[in-house]
Amino acid sequence: MPAKPSPRLADVARAAGVSLATASRALSEPDMVREDTRSRVQEAVAMLGYVPHGAARALATRRTRTIGAVFPPVDNPIFAGATHALAQELAGAGYTLLLASHDYDADAELAATRALVERGADGMVLVGLDHRPETLALLERAGVPYEITWALDPGAMIHCVGISHRSASIRVTQHLLDLGHREIAVIAGDTRGNDRARERLAGVKDALAARGLRLPARRVIEMPFSVANGRKGFATLLKRAPGFTAVIGGNDPLAIGAFLEAQARGIDVPGRLSITGFDDIELAGELPPGLTTVRVPSAEIGREAGKRLLARLAGKAVPVIREMAAPLIVRGTTGPVAGK
Amino acid sequence: MPAKPSPRLADVARAAGVSLATASRALSEPDMVREDTRSRVQEAVAMLGYVPHGAARALATRRTRTIGAVFPPVDNPIFAGATHALAQELAGAGYTLLLASHDYDADAELAATRALVERGADGMVLVGLDHRPETLALLERAGVPYEITWALDPGAMIHCVGISHRSASIRVTQHLLDLGHREIAVIAGDTRGNDRARERLAGVKDALAARGLRLPARRVIEMPFSVANGRKGFATLLKRAPGFTAVIGGNDPLAIGAFLEAQARGIDVPGRLSITGFDDIELAGELPPGLTTVRVPSAEIGREAGKRLLARLAGKAVPVIREMAAPLIVRGTTGPVAGK
DNA sequence: TTGTAGGCGTTATCAT
DNA sequence: ATGATAACGCCTACAA
């Protein structure tokens, strides 16, 4: 199959009877070209089925109109929502998303980042603050602007858009404390390589400490995020350190798993046990009696990261830190401690 | 900020004391170069922090090592899983994913496809068979190999990896018929621009017709995929055309919504009402009593699409149609019709 | 407003 | 095994 070569801009120019330069301008700077020549060029484009050659354009302009994103498992619903919103935001500005995902693995993240930089990403979106030092160094050296999402740099040195996981977690814990709970268990996300999970756990400890309480290690279990692991984690806690009246889930799937397991064991929620989540996925509001959780505006985070990057590429300055609200959403899984 | 220009391969060559050509070979065809010169080049690379310029490489090789995917909302968990699997598969082969998503909008899909082709995608992944005719024509003209996912081309003319939604849907319906159900309602996905949703609905009708039954229009409602819409759809059906003993959901979220609404109304499932879904998302197995559904191997579809594309780019032939199994998973939401 | 020509950073084809 | 050099397709001063 000979597969005749795609038409180049020169072919368009010839067909339109103009010079290469004019054809180029007609496409990229339309109003620097006379009305009729412009339309001649456009006709030629349509006729030949011309598609610009991005690599050539990128080589000449040093811009790819591409933004790279390196995300942990995109199949986590919150990242999926952010990815979609980001892609949409970029598309609206003529940019395209280069996506790489990894399984909470800093080395894979570094490799992916390098791959995206090589592909010429004009900007990058990363998640969280846990990275190989080389990762950010690479971006700095290459002069690629980037945004950290979800988390916020405590030093306010790097551009971030996210929430304070710690203070949201403190609010959750205070809510339980206010309801009279003192014996609290935590099914945390895997904190290794995940600063958000760490901060959430730290927030629980902070809130307890503020009231002179502490969180015994036996009351904490770490599990990768999933409903199934929520069930398992809850079962383990029940065996290992029973007597708690509330469970704090590291995210909604974990909390929902705990809730389902409690239900399966005939434990009344919130009568005998309160449960909280984190993220506010759709199901949190739909599953009766409704999961008390923290609303993390994941889609907005994705969209905002895109907006900020586009603004910076356009030479506009944006505040280094963009903190989003993360309100506590009180629903039916939390209630006063039994016997109060 | 002057931002000194990134080092080019010529800088590396100079630092290593070799020619540009040799430096190039040392990096891309290591064993065409003597051991010691190769290591000299690598040192220079490390020293200068050299990162290859993808656009220049792409211009010269006419390959970007990039695969484009244009998906409907990536925040649907099944597409999210497929995206992740696809990205992983590609990364393993040194390829990167260019992702665009749209909201079941064929025009947006066409625009996205064009954007990815311009960016030089070496191959493309699309979803389903509903497209603007220009979309596939564009890919053909540009000579970009592509794979259709989820659905299968009835004509077996274009490369596909997916399942037969219609026959899976027939199996679901037969399962209900075998349980004695005759009054069946359907909460279908939005069939406009979504051939999978259409095929699933058609499958229900086929199965009924095979037993001399038909599906009254009042017993069918179409809703965009979501738990909330499952609830709404169920409520509407109940009001509009009560008397059914089974509900077929267009996907799992819709079915779960119907299930939750039924529970909220005190309708015993599966005692008085059977419910089925489609996809087998994680929650389908976790939510008691377990949702009867069809397992769609979404991650495998994504991975397989990647594999096939990589194989084709490597010049290997692959079967045009790759049909995956989509077994019926019988769980607790389906049972014999009441009073039998 | 339009045309001419040099350059963007690599790869690949020749020699050597 | 290595070096010189012509593409690759487009953009953009600069000139006209």
C-alpha cells in the first residue's frame, strides 16, 4: 500500500496560488491576510484535506499547545472527574491533554513526567506534594510551568490548587467529638507516597489532641482506597480493637465499605456507630441514610488547574496558592454517641 | 528571567567530543556505537540535563510515539478504568496517551479527533460506532490506524475490540424471563448518539420478541447514566406504568439508583422486584444483596486496544474483530417473580 | 498585503 | 564505528 503522503502547507499554497508564507498566515493569523486570498487558501485546505503538521509547527514555534498531566489511578472517581474537567477546559482553548497515570509510584511518576516533557508539554499538572526530587527539578530546568493539585504547598513556594486536607479532616473529627464520640477508629488510605492520606490522618490526631485525646495505633488501619478494603478494614478493626463508636474513612469508598460491612453485621448506623468519608462522590449522597463527608471539588480543581496554566502561558500572573473550600457535609451516617 | 535555552543534542555532542550524528545514534541506536563513546555521550547527557526535543524527533521520524484516545466522559467509572489501563499499556512500550473527552457529542468528538491527528497521534482509540462520517474519513485519509472500543462493527470492516451489547442484553432479559418475569420495565441510557445504549435496549426487545412478548413504550425511559437518574427514572416508571416485576438498568449506576429508590419505598428486592444492571462496577458486587449484571471487562478493553494498536504500528497483523466475553453475573437483586 | 529565506532540533543517508 | 549534510514541515523576521 503506497499511502500517498499527506499534503503539506506548500501544496495548499500552490493550489491557492499564493506563497507559503501567505498560506501560513491565512491559517494562523487570519486578519493579516486579505479576505479573498484567505478564502482561497481555505478552499485549498478543504480540497486537499490538509491537516497541519503539529511537530513541524511545534519545532518552529516552540509550543505544542499540549498540557501534560500525571495522575494516580485515573479510575479513582475523583481523579476521573478532574481529568474530564481539565480536558474540557483545555479543549476550549485549543489545547490538548497528554495524560499519564501511575499507581501511586513516585518512580513511575518521574518517568511519566520525563516522557511528557520530551513530548513538549507546555505546562504540567501533578497531584500532591510527594515526588521524587528530580521530578520538580526536571520541570524547573526545562522551564515548564506546573501546577500541583489537591494539596497545598505549606511553604507557598509552588503553584497549587487544592484544599487543606488536614483542616478538613480536623473539622470531620470535631464533628464527631461534638456528637460525643471519644472512641474513634480510622480506616486511612495508604499513606506511603500519598501526602493527602497522611494529612487526613494527621488531622484526626490533631483534633483529638486538641481535646486531650489520642488515637491508639490499634485503632488505625491503612488500606488502598476501595469499597472492598473498607469492608475488610472495618472487620479487622472490629476484631483488633472493638469498642469504638465512630469510624473515620480515608475517603468515601473506604467509608462506604465500612458502612456496608456494619450493615451486614446488623450494626445500626448511626444509632450505634457513626461513619464519615472524604470526597463526596455521587454515591455518598444517594446511599441511604447518606454519608457524612467532606466535599472535595475535584472537577473544579481540574478545571482550575487548567485555567491557571493557560493564564500563565498567556503571560498573566496568578496567585501562587489557590485554596478551594472543602465543606463538611453532614448526612445520615453520623449521630450522637449511643446512650447520650 | 532570561531562562537559558535547553541544551540541544549538538551541545551534548560537543561536550562528549563526538559528532552530532554519533550522539544521536548513541541515544537511539546504542549498539551501533562503541561502548566507551556511548558512555561519554551518556555522561554528557546527564551533565547537561539534556532532554530530547520530541517535536524535532517527530519531524524527522514522522512518529510521535503518542496514541490518541477520544472518550465520552472519562468520569464514568468504566471509561476511567479503560483509560488507566490504556495509559499503562502504552507507557510500557514508551508511548504516551493523548486524551480528549466529550459529553456524548459527535461534533466535539470530530473536533477532538482532528486535534489529536494534528498533534501527530500515531494511532487512535475511539468509543463505539456512532460518529460523524468525517471522523473516520479523517483518520483514513491521514493514514492513522485506529481501534473502535466497546462496540463491534457488524460489518467487521473496521478494527474493534469490545463486546456484543445486544447479545449480553438478551442474556439478561432471558434470565428474567426464565425467572417468570413478564412485566418488565427498562431504564435505558440515553440512546441518542450512543450505540451501546441502543443495542442494549434492542437486546431487551429481541429477547421479549423471541417469546412473543413486547416492550410497551411506557415501560421504557431514557436517562443519562447516573445513580440519581436511576432513582428518578424508577420513580417515573412507577407512576407512569406500574405493575412491572423487573427493571432492567442500562448500566450499573442506573440500576443501583433504581434499587435504592425501591428500597426507600419499602419495595422488597428481589422479593417483589428484580433489578439488573450492566458493566459490573465494583459497587455492584459490594452493595447487598449484590446486583445482577453483565460483566464488561472495561480495563481489558482499554489494555487490548493499546496492545493491538502497538502491534499494528509494529507492522503485525491483528484480527479485525476482537470480541471479549461479557458474562452474566447473577447476584441477589434478581429472583423468581412474586407468587410463583 | 505578500513573498523570500533562514532556522527550529533530530534523524537518516551517504561517505569515510 | 564515526562524520558531514540534506531532509522533515512550518513559522517569522525582513524585504518588497
